[in-house]
Amino acid sequence: MHNIYDRWPEIAKESYDSKQDPVNFDNIEHIVFAGMGGSGALADIFSSILSKTKIHVDIVKGYHLPSTVDSNSLVVASSISGNTVETLSVLDSAYKSGCKIIAFSSGGKMQEYCIKNKIEHRIVPQIHSPRASFTGFLFVILKVLSPIIQIKKQDISDSIKELENLRNQIASYNLNENNPSLKLAEWISGIPIIYYPFGLQAAAIRFKNSLQENAKIHAMAEDVLEASHNGIVALEKKSPVQPIMLEGEDDYIKTKERWNIFREYFTKNQIDYQEIFSVKGSILSKLINLIYFLDYSTIYRAVLSEVDPSPIKSIDFIKSRLSF
């Protein structure tokens, strides 16, 4: 797995420069991103990218297509394996609804369904696992949907450059005290609770999922503002929970104020915590670099715990009992 992560910047560039042709759909007012696990994390990123546009976005991590889907809706179904039953169910509902559809997978039942029903489908190779294939799928989808999800090419280039810069710090060939992902992994000993602001939810949810899949440990993620009204109370009791704050360089001024209050609360109550800051730049750069940094820390946490991050026996057990 670590060999693939060491190549994430190259995989991102190769994927965006691939021969995948952009596709355009007219009059799109509503996009539904459907996917589970790693594909669900992709959906979270695209939702953040589109948050300041006039396009309404829904994310489906389950079986049910929103009833608001109509002829001006585009359903983007993503299943890295091609066999995710929940996403296949949404794809089937989308086809029956008559809306616009495009699907992405490495093959599998999704490809078969799309060929049978003449649905636009793009093949993206799976590399090692859905988790490790993240950048490949992300940058292919960015290219294919570029007429709709309009991102400056400079933002694409900058995000890949930031990946390259970060790799020099966190990659497996830099196993020393200056590796920030390794330091975070060494600090994690209990149950991480990840606090995030508006815009960085995708990175927080991905981090939680990767801690669970790679390191095989419990983890939680909460919006920092919502946690101020409920979750923070649970820290009044001694707990194995370890707060980690994901902060944006240009968070809203009131959010920055909230971070200061959290720091004061943690310090006053002698609660050890970590702060992780995004890079400057576009929302794409911020999210993909946070995900790279945090994903690698979960791999290091697995190794430190003498756990193989690759197998996911529990997920395999559940999937073996599902059908489409």
C-alpha cells in the first residue's frame, strides 16, 4: 500500500492527462454523487468544490435516489470496484427516472449494467484497493466532468505540485522525526475525534474512514460548531478520546474564534490535542493534501500497531452477503 501512496502525485497527473474525453451535459442544475466508502469520499470532495456554485448537490451514500431528480439532474455514480450494491441500486433508479447519468468504475457489474443500458461509463483502473485508488479516480472525474465542474487548470497543477511537496515530507523513504504523518501516528493511542470546519468535511470523513480501515481503530468526526452544542460535553469525563482539529488557512472569522475557544478549553482541562492545518490555495489543494497527509498517518499507525492495513475482512464478510 505504501508504494502506491508514494506515487500519488504521479498517479494524479497521469490520470488528469489520460485520454479520457470530457463529456458535457446541457442545462445541469442538480448533481447527485452516489458512492460508498472511497467513492463516497470522492462525492464529499465534489460537493465541497461545487458548494459556491449555483448547482444544487446531493450526496447519496445508500440505496435511495432523491425524489427531486428530474431531466436537469445529473447522477454521477462511482464504484471503484464496480460491484458496490448500494451504488448499483442508485444507478438503476437513475436509469428508470430518465435523468442524465455517467458512471465511473474499474469494471465489474457497473460496467456491464452501463453497456447493457447504453449509459455513459468510464473505466478507471483500480490500483491496489479502492482507498489507494483515490487520486486516480478523483483526477479522472475532474477531467471528464470539467465542462460542468469548472476548475482552473492552474488549480489542478497547483494541487499536484502541493502533493509533490508534501510527499517529500511524509513518504516511506523519509522515516525520521521530521515526518509529520509519522509523528501524528505515534501520537494516536486512543480514539481520535476529528473536528472540522465548513468546507473540510470531506477530509475529516476520509480520515475517520481510513483510521477504521487501515489502522483498525475506532474514530469519530464532528463539525466543530455543532460539537460546541453537544459533543464537547462528553469530554468532561476522563476518556480515551483524542481531539484532532482540522483547520483551514482561511476559515471563517467566527470559526477561527471557535478554534481559539477549543484550544483554551483543552488547555484548561489538560486534554492533549493536535492541530492539522490545510495548505493555502484552492479547495481542491486543501482537501487532497489533507487527505494525503492523514491517510499516510493511518498507514503508519497500522504499522506501529503491527497491523496490516490492506485486509478488510469485516467489509468482505458483509459484501459476501449482499446482492444486486
